[in-house]
Amino acid sequence: MRYKSVLGAFTFFVLASSLAMIFFIQSESFGKVLSKVVSDIGYRKTQTRIKFESVNITLFPPGIHLQNVYLKKKLDSEFTIIAEFGEIGFIIPLLRLEERSFRIGEFVAKDTVLELKYPESDAPINEIPQEKIDQVFEKIKHTPIWLSSLNIENLKLITTHELFDAKKIKISKLKDKLKLRFQISSLNLIKDSKYSIDDVWGDATIDRKKIKINRAKIQHDVQSLLIKGEISEYSKLLAASGSFNGEGYLHFSPLGQFLPHVEFLEIQKGTGHISFSGSFENKKIAGKSDVFIKNLDSNLLKANEIVAAIEIRQDIIQLKKLNIANELERITLIQRVDLFDLGNKKIVQGEIDVELENVELRNILKSLPSLNVLSASLTGAVKIKLKEDGIVILPKGIFNLNNFIFEVGDDKPFRILGLKKAQLVNTLLSIENGLFKIDSMIQTGKSSLNLRGEVGDKYVDFSTKDSNINFEDF
């Protein structure tokens, strides 16, 4: 009996001592002492300032947690890292406790503000030295402390500006690779830019030479983009090579602020789906894309449906296919055409050959409300010339004009001219700087009208000099 009482007393003493030790370690006074010791050792060994408020120990799972941690590390005369953590945790899995080497299963950081201070420079960074990347992977491979994963929750990254907020980042070791999972919000890549991205999330694997994007989703407002791909020799940055594919869902009304500014084009609404694939190498990109747009309304055109195929060759965006439908109206591309030069970032002032069928004049000239004085249905082939300040339309061959009406007045319209059927000969139409111009010979029956004129925002000016008119044709 005496033996059992002694054993019980010893067990009680051990448990009480252990609990007392744990409570003491978690006390504020011990935290301050330990913080000072760690800070002094850290500064002497690595010139790193470290402070924390308190220490918490958990038994299941076993782990140590530091509260309100401050860290400052000066890498060189120009580059400094400052980090503030709400909590840092080191989690040790039970299966690792019996092993001889010191292993940490998981490192957790919560509510972090990470600031990278360095001089601002307009000079672009063209390349990351490959030896720097190799050094990082070597340190990870031969670190004395084994770490299976790094979990970061609620991180704000600040460089020359607030770059992004990360809701969650997880980095795991896979032999000689790193696996990355992330969810980022409020992404601002360019300082003082009014454009930002709401959310980016996905996962990727990274080794010394390659980044493989297993999946990534980019979301802004109601726009979304899904993408997969890989980047080889990523140390070369813009000169790296790789491939990609994906799809996107677009709503043109809120998207308008991000589209390249074109003076003569304004999109009011529309939805679209785009699928794409491509590759890049030596700062050149090649790829192809299929585009489907519904219910488009713009100042130039209204369409129920648009189907297009686009290809990029030698930094030139080419339109391979285009079918536009709006009720009975049809516009069809006859042959592929160059649209945009990515290298010069300019619209290619080329020519587009299209076939029109029952196309309403008021639909394709919506940019000028004053053109409501004209209405007609157009059928035939035309050549469209793109210019920076507008477009020029040149009908080719026989071009039919049906139900042509020229009338003025809003409350009580007065019809000046009406033609049931006619043909346009030697015609030029243009929209430039908000001004519509026409120069055409209109033939119907025994009549021929030499029509010239222009329509602006506040005026209409037409003349039919040198015309032969037979009133039986009207």
C-alpha cells in the first residue's frame, strides 16, 4: 500500500510540475524573457531583429505558437524585409516525435503584413539570375529542419505599393519541387493604376527551371478566366518560353474600362465566351482563339450573335472567321485579315472584305444618331478600311439597296426620297471623327442619282447634282 501511495504521489508531482511548467512558459513574463533571448541570438547570428509577445503550447497536435511577432531583416544596404505576424505556429506531427532528426510538419503564419523595402527604379528587371534560384532550392533541400508545408493565412504584401492580399497560401515540398496553392485578392500589379483584379486562385508546381500551372482562375467583377499551362526557364521573365490554354466568360458592359481605347468604338452591353490556346518564346506569342458573343450593342453595330476565330502569328492578331447575325441581317467575313499589331500596340490599318445580307443601314451606322434620317437594307460585298479615327466602306460589284428612305422631322416626318429597289455604283461610305459621308451613284429603273452628302451630330447636308430622274421610279 505504501508503494502505491508513493507512486501516486510521484505521478501527481510529475503532472503538476508539467502543468506548472506549461503555464509558466505561456505566461507574459516568460514570453518577454524568451523574446529578448531569441532577439539577441537572432541578431548576433543572422542580423535579424525578432520580437514576440507570448508563447502558447498545444498538445494535440503538438506545437508551439508565438503571438504578435515582429521581424526585421536587412539583406543588404538597399533591401530590407519587415514582417508582422498575428501568430506563428510550428506544428509537429505525432509520427515525427519518435524520429531522431528534428522535424516540423507544418509552419503556420496568420494575419501577416509583409513589407519589402527597396529603391524604386524605372529600369525593368529582365532576368532573375539562375544561380539565385538554385541557391534557394539547395537551401530548402539541405535545411537542418525538415518542414513538410508552409501555411499562410491573411497576408498583405507591400512593395512600392500594396501589391495584394492573400487569403491563403500553402507551399508543400515534393522531393525536388514545390507545390503552391493560393487564393489572392485585390491584386494591383502596377503602382497608382486604377485597374486591379478582384481574385486569383489556383495551384502550381515549381522546380529550378519550370513552373507548371495546373489550374488558375482569375475573377474580376463578373468576368472570369480559367487557364492552364507551363513556363520554362522562368528566370528569363519576359524572354521565357511556354504554352497555355483556357477559356473565359465576359460581360462587355463592365469590361469596357479594360478594353484598348478606340475613338470610334463604344460597347454598351453584351456577353461572350472565349476559348484559347497558344505558346510563347523569345518575346513572341502564337496562338488561336474561338469567340462567341451574344446580344452585343455598340455604337457601331447591334448583333444577336457573333461567331469569330482569331489567330496570332508573329505578334499580329488575325481574324480568320467572322459571322454576325441580327434577326434577318447577316455579315460574313470573306477572307482572313490582320487586325492588331501587338509589337507596336496599334490597329493595323488594313482592309476587311465582308458579305452583307439584309443589313440595316441604321444598324451599322449607330454611332451617329442624326443618321436616323436614312434607312435602307443593304446586300452585297464590301471592303472596309480601318483607320485610327474611323472606317471607310467601299461596296464592290453589284450592291443592292432595298427600301431606301430619306426623311426628316421627328414628330411629323417628311419623306424627301424613297426607293423600293436600287443599286449602288462607284460608292464610298465613311465614318470619321463622328462624321458620316457618302459619295455614290444610285441607279433605279431609268433614274440615276449622283448622291453626295454628309451627316454630323447637328446637321444634314445632301445634294443630287448631275442626276437623271424619272419620277415613275419613285
